[in-house]
Amino acid sequence: MKRLLIALACLAAIGVSNASADTLAVDKIDLDIESYLQRILSGEDAACYEHIVSALVPKSERSEYYLRFEDTNQETAIEVGSYDSSYLYTCIGGRLLSWDTGESTVLKDFN
């Protein structure tokens, strides 16, 4: 929970102004936010996030995807999802999970 609060405070401090402080469009992620993510995420989760943004989210559609921080059993998880569907990707514990209609599938393990 502490990491989530720190993440939200930092995002707010660097000027992220969206409907919810813990959610922002992927195309709004700048170098400051990118650097912050690299610092707060484990190496495996940072690699997982980079994989999602570089390989799974088309550059032309980045405004249609959001980034969200979640706190799951004292781990900081990062979620990237589509505004238009229930499909999303989650990095938690160094594993890349895809979710569709409540079902998860491990796509890649970065451990």
C-alpha cells in the first residue's frame, strides 16, 4: 500500500491530471514518468512493462490504452488496458498476465 501511495503522489506531483490520479493514458507517459516507473518497479516488472508498451500496444493506438498502478498483496502491480474493451495486461511478480473477461493467462515470465 505504501508503494501505491508514493506512486500516486509522484504522478500527481509531476502534473498528471486525469479523472483518477492512478490512471493515465499510455501516450501521456513522458520521460519523468518513465524514469519514476523504472525506480519503483522491480527489475522484472519494469522489463514486463517495457515489453507491453513496446511490443503489445501499437504506437498508433497508445491514446486508447491506460496505465494503472495497483497494490496486490503488498506488491506493486502495473496494469495496461484498453479503454474500449475488458482486455488488459498486468505485470506482477515479474510475470506478464493477459486478462480477458476475468480469465488470466501467463504470457511471459521475466524472472
